[in-house]
Amino acid sequence: MSELIRGENQWQMYRKFVGAKIYYRGFTEEVVSQVLATPQVEAKIDQVARKRNVKRSVVRAQARKQVEFFVARLESHKFIRFAAWSVGGLMKSVYDQGVWVDEGEIKRLKETARIAGLKKQSLIFLPCHRSHIDYVSLQLIYFQLGLSLPNIVAGDNLNFPLVGPFLQNAGAFWIKRETPTEEINPLYPTLMSGYIDTLMSRGLNYECFIEGGRSRTGKMLPPKFGMLKLLCDSLLRLDRDAIIIPVSIQYDNVLETQSYANELLGTPKTKESLSSFFAARKVLGLRMGRIDARFGKGFNVRDYIRDSERDLGFDLSKPGSDERAVFNQNSVKILRSLGYKVLNDINDVSVVMPTALVGTILLTIRGRGVGKSEFVRRMAWLTEKIRAKGSRVASIDDYEAVFEKAISVLGPLVGIRKDLIEETYYAADRFRISYFRNQVIHLFISEAIICVALYAKVKAGGAHEQQRMSKDELHERTSFLSRILKAEFIYNAQGIERNMADALQQLERDGVVHITDDYVELSERERHGGRENFDFYCFLLWPFVETYWFAAVCLFSLTPHSSTSGAVLVTDFEKLTQTLGKTLFYQGDLSYITAISKDTLQNAVQFYATIGAVKLIRGARRKDGRLELSPSWIPTRDSTDGSVEKAGKLWDLCEQIAVLRREGKNRRDNETVGRRVINLVDQQGAELQKSSLVGGDKRAKL
């Protein structure tokens, strides 16, 4: 059962909180001095002073200046009370339905915090990241619960006038988006290491968004390991422990949906600034529904590391065993396992919001729109399916009332025709609505993969027996789909093979498929029911299948046009793919505008690099990276007209993905990539390669 945190008058208190002492005069100076006194920082200062042949005091002063710049300033008790009062009021204005939590989870969290406080251990909050609002909404929750506020990892892009100091005094500390090299700033990595040591040794709470950046697509991103490694290194170095708390934060709507869509469609990201902050003041007049925060069960970091090392075959009970050395040798495997455990724990406690139900329904129907009565029925149907998976949906007493609220929150994203026999709703902005649909996909990813794989037979038509798929072929296709989409979704921890087997059995129990000893086919019940379940699963996944197909087609643009052709800038290739994508979408060759989503296209190219189709060449800066086809993947050209021949590894890859796409224009063309499309891609590739030859000497230095 959930309770609403209203927070009236709580800002006047916050005197007795659970955890390490914060918000007192002199706190910041104590922390800075302790960082500079850590052994690794002392040693680094000595090393830099010798290397530069300057006085130690000069380097120490530089180190102090850097630490004073980035540390959180939990100094003023009056400030945090004022911040809670003022920001809390604004949040309640925008998120008018309040902040919801689970009573049982809150009791468990408070007890965990109490025990950690007695042991002088830190709580390590690892939330997902949906919006810049996360920084303040989570701090407000911790404040209302009477917990010692965590020090929050924040990118220095947020450190601009007024807002930066506000966040820093509320608990944010700044990290650089890209770690500077030894030549540029030799002190920074060691100073950050010393700071984490200081936080852990003082038992101060800590918060780091496990995905690194905000999810612009609505679905969970793969974990980032940089700050997680610093944390584990620190605990092992200090021989201390801490407790990780996975955190889910979900919104009916986020303030950034428009900017997210713009960025994914290729518009350069707008740098955070004071002017953009004030430009967002119009949000104060919005009504954006509710926030839902859920807290997973805490677990000890050191216990997890030890268990992981034992799983890797190391017996730490043997004399001379060195837990820290074993971790350093196997940190990649251990951190990957830890990161994905946290993501799975977050998924387990996450709540599906009403707006996510609405977005999912709008993008999984065959027609242009849906009537109100059918919409409400499908909301109840989808809610039942989610709960049957053991997942949570925001409490719904009256589906029609919740539907009306969700439509109101989504505003112009949903179109309404009231001049018809029945009010009819349609997706007015499919790209932005996909953000909400993506919050649901992970719950049904295994079923969706199976149905899309089976669709390769179903769309061929013919008699029912011709639409059957052998179990071997189904296994081959689901394995292929799972592999290419592994960067898109967080699979259940039990493994892909088990997930697929369980999902197939569930589809049979639900009456979607019929399974024999030799084959799998759509059940008669599903056919007679209009394929409601089958189509629902396919519509969830088809946009991602189309993106990976389109990304593979775009690789044809890298086919060399001459002996001087070489690697192209990745940024130029990304611009080309989005321009091509918009062209093919409006000409009907792509079914989904989301197929040109920048993040998903980047994931697709990364996957093609892992299978050896392309080579990614790093540059001195991220924007200097280049891309080229691997030699064995380069298509041949016709000897008479120079056109790209539809053969070879790259063509076979396109074919393999294409049979899984939704039936569309390519079916009428009777081929997966028409000659017109190939010629268009090749023509644009020629221009791309010409532009990359400008400054060709620079390319040779990579």
C-alpha cells in the first residue's frame, strides 16, 4: 500500500536525522582538509611537485582550490530548511498529485539507515535517472524521511550561476564529464579518489545515478561503472563497508520530453545555462501528475564483492588471499555483475505510471486511433498483464478517472476527435509518446522477441500449416534478436535461454501460441481473437528491429568509392543516418519515425562494431572518432556501372533483420532493400566520404 508524502511543516524540523552529522558550520573545511590529508593525495602532490620542479605548497594550493570547487557544501542548516520549503512548494505545484512511496519499503529503509548509522556506514543510493528533477525530488524525500542527505554525483554542466551553488549546497558535488588526461590535470583523479575515501570514512551517505546520464528514451540504460569502481576501490582500501539501496524514481511526465525528442532527432543538445533555467519557468503552470519513488532492499557492498570473487573461483579463506588484489584483477566482471544487479533490482520495484499505460496502448494498436470505451478496456487489460508478471502498476480505483487524468497530463501529445460518434484518441506526437511506451517494454521483452521471430512466418501468409515455425528455427531467430538488442534492454538475471523458455511456456498458457514437439504456431484462439496479444508484443519491438535494420542499411554508405576513401567522422555519419532516415520515413520505406532515434542508432553501430562489421577509431577527443567498414564486410561494386551489388556479409545481415520487420512497403517491392534505396544511400555516402577527405592528413594521424 502506498502513502502520499505531503511534507507540510517538515521543513521547520530536520534537527534529528538518521545518519552522519551534516549541515553545521565548518563542515566543508573539515572535508576539504581530510581529502588533502589522504595518503594518495599527499603522494600525488609530492609527485607533481617533483615533476614540475615547483614547491610542494604551490601544488597543494592548486589541489585545495580544486577540492573546494567540487565538494558538496552541506554547511547551512537554514539553507536546507529554506530549500525544502521553497522547492517543495514548487514541486507540489507542478506535480500536483504528490510524491508516492510504499510504506513497507520506507520502514525497511529507515531501519537500514538506523543500523548503518550505528555502524558509521554510508548508504549508497543508486537511482535510475529520468530528469534533472531527480536531484531535488529525491533529496526532498530523504529530507521528509529524516535521513542524512547524501552527497550526489553531478556533472559539472549543471554548475552555472545560481543553480550550481544551490545544488552544491543541497548536496551535489561536481565531476567532469570526461576525466582529464595526466597532461591536462594530473591531480583530478586522485583528488576525486581522496574525496570518496573521505565520504566513506565519515559514514556520509552517497548518491550516484547508476545509468550515468538521463534516459532520453524512457527505458533503462546500461550501467556506468566509473564512480562505482571508485566507490568499491575506496571501501577495499579503507577496509570498510557500505549498503547499496537501489532506487526507482518514476514520473507521470517529465519536464524534458520535448528536449529529449529534439536531441534524439538530431538537434544539438542545448548547454545548461541560467537563461534556459528561467525560460523553463512556464512549467510552474503545468499539472504533471505524480511522482513515484520506490526503494529496493539494501545489500552490503563487501558481501557482494566477496560472493562475486567466490563465484569466480577464488577462495578468500585461504591464507594470503587478498580481496583487494582479486577485485583489481577482476573488476570489470564484478562491476558489470553489480551494475546489472542494481538495474534488475530497480526494475523489480518500479511502478508503471498511468501515462505509460496510455502511451503503450496508443503505440500498439493497428488503427489510427481508439475509442474511449475500448481505451479504458485496454488499460484494464494491460494493467492485468503487468500485474500477472509480478510487476507494479500505480494504484487504480477507477480506470476511467485515471484515464482522464493521464490524458490531461500528456496534453498535446494525445489528439482527441470529439466530432465523431465516439470520442476517439490518437497519438498526435508518436516520437514523444514512445518515451512512455518504452517504460513498459522491459516487462514483456522475452514474449516480444518470440512473437517478432514467429512473425517471420506469419507475415508470409498461406495456410496455417505454412505459418508454423520449427523449434530450431525459432531458437535461432530469438537468439539472433536477443543478441542484437542486448544494448537496448535489461534482460532478467536468469539468462536469455531460460527467459525465452519461460516466456514461450507463458505464451502457451495465455493461449497466444500452440506448441508441439516439433513446431510453434499461433493458436486458433489467438487467430479468432484478432491477434490482440500477438500484435501487442510485436508492436512493442518492431520500432527497435527497424532501427537496427536501418542502421545496417546505412553502413552501405561506407562502401569505398575510390582508393582514397577512408574512415569518416562518426558525427558526420550520424548526421547522414538521420537525414536519410527522415527521407525514407516520409517516402514510406520506414514505418516508424523512432527508427532514427539517435541513441538507438548509436547502440546499433556499437553492436555492429562488436561483431566486426565496422571499425570504430578513437580520436583525441570524442568528436574526433571515425568509422569504416571492416575489409571482409565491404560490398563489391558492379564492374559496368559501379553500383553496389546486393551480396556479401552486409547484405546478408540486412536480409536477416528485414524478415523480422513489420509488413510494409518493402513487401510490395518484393525485396528488403530496393535498388532506389541502395542508390540513395550510396549517393549520400559518396558525399560523406568527400567531406571526410578534407584535412586527410589529420585522419592519417589517428
